[in-house]
Amino acid sequence: MENENNNLKAGELELINSYTRRTLKEDEVYAFSVVLCDNETDRDFERFSDSALKKLEKLFVGVTGVLDHDPKSNNQTARIFSCSADKVSGKKTSDGRQYIRLSARAYMPRTESNKDFIMQLDSGIKKEVSVGCSVAKRICSICGCENGLCEHIRGKSYNGELCCKILDEPTDAYEWSFVAVPAQKAAGVIKSYKKGENGLDIEKRLFSGEAESFTADEMNIIAEKIRILQEKAADGEVYRRRLEAEINKLAAFALPQLKRDVLDFITDKMNAVQLENLKKALSEGRENSIPIKPQLAVAVKNIKTDNNAFKNI
Ligand SMILES: [Zn+2]
């Protein structure tokens, strides 16, 4: 939030009045500047491409924003009447690129009900803004692959280079709002998505079982969700393999007669919770059993063999 002034700049009243039902006078309007987003990598390891910011410049004009999520204040709104992606001279992004930010000018009518909010803006109380928009492309910063079709995982480093998803080719900008809690300063851009025409979100529609088509944007969202689930599944697989290895070791003590392929057949059909339970049962069984270690038995056997060999000389 730049609290430079609430006075209109030259030509701004005309711009504002192109959005209003009746022509407003200068003293009936309150205008302010707001930084919507920038080309810095956010906490989700995503960032807008410079060209995406340039496109958003046009897409955000005319979009209304929610100023206050407090239900008591009737959700005050303001409308963006101009927007520009500007290079900030001398400022670099954390990875050394030219810093570019998307700044907007927004207006709201001066009314009794938004008096307090205007006062907050005037007093320079800093509030972060989040935006909602959809993009056609999410590009891997490591290999340039689009929409999650490569093996690179955002947030991980590859040869010292941090992998992130570059949000490119925005198709729609549909909301902006002040983040209610100032502590969420780093919240950055919220990549929320529009609900479908029937009011259900994409996931519910996907699982509703009813034949329905999805837009290209929605398909991208679904692809990204699958990608995130694949990452989580890979972590789960590592955990499962570790559990199975521990069970194999414990079973070798507790059930030495049990063939390995039989054990594999059983564990294959178990979920992680059941595997955990089996591991616990085997390790407790081991604690209660006679403390002879197979390694020790093998060692004794080896010594015997050695002795025999020695005697035979
Ligand atoms: Zn990649």
C-alpha cells in the first residue's frame, strides 16, 4: 500500500467515471494505489513471468476488490481503474532478476460506511494484497517443461538452482483483496480459482461422477493437483519401503520359518497403518523371545568350521 495521496491525478476522474452509473465529482471519490503482485518467487515456489505481469496489467483493469473481510463491515469494495507493471529501478529479486511489480490505482465512492476504511488507508496502515487469477502455463524454471510434465520438484535445488514454477500466460484476473491478517505478510499471491457455473469447485465436480467438461484452465489446475499428489505419493512410497524393510528384518528373527515370498505377499496387501501394527507386534515379540541373535549363531558356526579346518591340518 502506497499512501501517497487520495487526490486524483490528471485524467483519473474521467477514467473512474467510465465505470460509474452517474458522474461522480472529485470530492465524492477516494482513490488509492496498491501493489497487486510482483515477479518475486513466493512461499509456494511460484512466480509470475515478466510477460505475465504485463498481461495482468490489462486483465486487472475494471476488477473489483474486497477491502475488508470483516463481515460486520459489509465487505467494502473498490474497483481498479488503471494498472501498470513497472520496473523498480535499482531493485532486484532474491535471485538477481530485475524487480517488477504490478501496481494499480483503485477507487471507491466516499460514503459514511467506508469512512473508517478510508481513514485506515490514509493513516498508512500497511495491508498486504492477494490476487486471484488463472494462468494457462506453469513452466519449470529448471528445464522449461510446461504444466508439471517433468521430474523437477518445486522448492528443491538442482545443481544449486532452486526449482520453481513460472506462472505464464494469464487468462483471467478475477479478484484482489486485502489479506485480513497482517502476519500473513508473505502470503503473496493466492492462486485461488473460480468456482464452476454450478457453484461446485473443480474437485467436487471431478468426483461427482457426472459427465462434464472442463475448461483448459481447469485442466491445468487438475494437472497441477495430480502433480502435487504424485510428489506426496512418492514420499509415502519411501516410507512404505522403509517399513517393509524393517518388517523383513524383524520377521527373520520372530518367524525364521516364514518364507520371504509369503511375507511379501502379505505385506503387499497391507496399508501403512497395518504395516505399522505388524512392525510393532514383531518388535514386541522379539523383546519377549529368547535373546539369541542369528548373527551370533552364524558366527559360532563359522568358528566351528574354522576349528575343524584347523584340526584337519
Ligand atoms: Zn523441469
